[in-house]
Amino acid sequence: MKVSVTTIDLHELDVDLILLPVTEDDRDRVVEAVVGDDETGLLAVEDFKGAEDELVTVYLSGFQSRRVTFFGLGSADAVSLESLRKLSAAGAATASRFKVDTVAVGLPETELATEAASQALVEGFVLGSYRFRKYKTDADDGHEVQRLVVHAESNDKPARRGAERGRIVAEAVSTARDLVNLSPNDKTPTLLSKEIERLGKKHGFEVSVWDKALITEEGMGGLLAVNLGSMEPPTFTIMEWQPENAVNAKPIVLVGKGVVFDTGGLSLKPTKDSMDLMKSDMAGAAAVIAAMEAVARLDLPVYVIAMIPATDNRPGENAYVPGDVIKMHSGLTVEVLNTDAEGRMILADALSYAKTYNPKLVVDLATLTGAAVVALGSGVAAVMTNQDDGAPARTDAMVRAGERSGDPVHPLPMFDHYAEQLKSDVADMKNVGGREAGSITAGKFLERFTDYPWIHVDIAGPSFLKSARGYHSVGGTGFGVRLIVEYLREFVALAQK
């Protein structure tokens, strides 16, 4: 979708549909400016007050574009970036229903900064327009808008910056959604690594891929153990973005869980509403891959390394079993009690290897536990960090990034006593604790493999939806891409002060 910004008078805009977000406070001014003395138009908007979620479409003879849809935003002081995203997604649905090719959306009068508002409107429209059609044989399945124009009243420079960022970020989120929505037979570890290489060449970040021999040489016992039941070999893919003007000498390292399909292994999952959704178990990897795309396309001055340990988890004839003791990359030994707790096994090796970079910070994203879904539902991710003096600042920054980006996170505690559940009689630790605080004990497991500032984001809840919600369609949501981009943008801004 092409995105542009204009200050041309609304009446002269040559588009098929104009979307006008309107607050209750600004309703009269906008109606007077747009509808004027058009009696038919005035009659059509007579009951429109600008209340939240109100919608009315009018046809005006004085417009180059005859079709104008007013959207209510409610009170101006209550308008948020997220409400603009949702409204713009509703506009995308309207555009699809009318089967139009070109759409303009007006920047409303609110207390939000123009640049941020413009970004939110574009994000909402592009993400609300997203459809996964790779496997559809019906060429007429849905309608796609070809061009979106953001209308600014006057100074268009902030609006242009916001619109361009919104387009790039939304397209990166769409990349993550596509990866999650792919059929498992189209994203084996090898195929996933090839797709990462393609994206690296396209967008300008470096990619190196380890095969099973290199993984074995490095001693990544957790990744190799999970892979034992598979016919497909594992991969370990490293991405690097290091611009000359990077604000950090030590890299920020991103790690994404890349379990491309999870049967649970010998601790087999039930099918309905469980195994049948497990093509999404690499959503953490998808988010990290797409975040690297966005970082490179936005040309962010930040040194970032990303790592994707990838395998499937199957109950093959040589699969690892409950009771196995695995020697991990770090040298620690892990007693496996549940082969379905495989994500932490492969992440632990990656987190251990991250030490070789002497990182400024490591952030992992993973669909790690059902307990996180029970605790926070399908709209919010859990965030955890190692407990040191910098812990509050790290979680606060991630929460702020979530609030701005539309990928909300909520902190969970990481008190030492949670690790008691992981004590083993035969090894250094077990790979699962008890029923209590399952998402936290998973975090405590990962913490054992870190000796640097680290943030763990459990995205099991919001990474995949069984029914559409707002600007999220059914399937992969791309959760985490915008979160990481906003976190890194704030990191750069603070470093440049």
C-alpha cells in the first residue's frame, strides 16, 4: 500500500473515500467546514455527535471525493494513540466494504503530537487491512486499498515523518504475521533461515546461519535435545545491524523462540485449541526477525544482534524423554520432566551464547507458557527481568514502550523463592516447576543462563488470535515488533540527549 501526506483542501482531494475522525469537542467546526450548507449532507449528519465509535457516511456534491465517512472519537482529552489505531482500522474495514482503491484519512484535533497521531493512523489502517491470502485459490477473496493519504491541516513535516514510520512498522508487523501464519511445512528451520537471509539482503542487515554441525560443535545441548525427535535438522540464525553512527558500543541482543511446530514431544499436547494452533510457537522468532527488518528500514542508530534458535518438537523414535538429563551450552545440567517445556531449553542455549557479545542488554520474546495467558489474557504480554538495581528502570521502559506502541506488557515478580520449584535431585535444575506461577518459574529457569541485564517477554497470550479483534485479524498478530521498535527508539533518544 502506498502512503503519502497532503495539505490539499479536503474538497479537492481526488480519492474514493475520505475518513474523518471527529471529537465531540470539534464536531460543529468540522461539520461546518466539510458539509457547509449541503442540505442532504446536513440532514445525514444531524444525529452525529462525535461520540466514540459513532460512524456515518455522507455523499457530498461539493467534493472531488463524493463519499465522506465521519468517525466519532469521543472527548478530545480522552483520545489515545490506540484509539486512533482502532478507528483507522475501522476505516479500513469501511474502505474494504465499499471496495475503493484510494482513501484519505484526516488528522483530528487532539492533544496528541501530530507525528505520533499520523503514525498511529497509518499503522491502524495498514494493519486493519492485513489479510493472509497465500493459500487462497480465489483471486477475488477480499479487496485491497492501493493508496492511503494522510490529510494534515497545515505543517505536514511531522505528519510525513509519522506516516512513513507507521508504514514501515506496520509492514514489518505484517512480515511477522505472515511468518506465523505460514503452514508448518513451509517454515522448517532450514526454510525459516533462508527467509531470514532473504530479508537481510533486502533490508540491509547481516545474516549468518549455523547448521546442525556447528550447533553441535558449540555444545547447544538444549536445542539439540528438542530436535532429537525431528526429521528436520535445527538451525541457529544470527542477524546483525551495526550502523557507523550507533549510539551503543555494546550490542542490544534480541532472542526469539523459534519452535516452528510444537507437538509437545512425548509429553504430547491435545489437538483441539492446543496442538492445532502450534504453528504459532515461533511467534517470538517472527517478532524478532520483523523487528530487525524495521530497525534496518528505519535506519535506527543502534547496534543490535538478533538470534533465532529454530527446531520443531516432535515425538520421533529418538525423541528426548522425561527423565533425560541434558548438558546445556552453559555447562549446567537440566533434568527434563516435561518435553513440552521445550522453548526454555532452546532459549537457554541462546541466552548462554549471548554472553560472548558482552551485551548491553538482552531481550527475549517467546510464546513460553500457558500460565501467562491465564494470568494476563490474550491482550497483554508478561515481562520479567533479573532482580538487580537496574530492574525497575528496565521494566518501566518496556511498559512505556508497550503503552506507546499498542503492544501492552505487564511486569511479573521474579523473587528468589520461585526458583525453589526448579531444584532437581539429579541435576542442576529441572525444566519445569509446579502448577503455581508457571510463567514466573519459566522466567527463573531462563535467568540461570544470564549474567547480564536481561528482559524476558512472554507473548503466549497476544501472539495469536482465534477471532479478529480491532486491527488484529485471525491468526498471527505480530505482537512484539512495535514493542521492540519503540523500546529501541527510546533507548536511542535517551542516549542522544
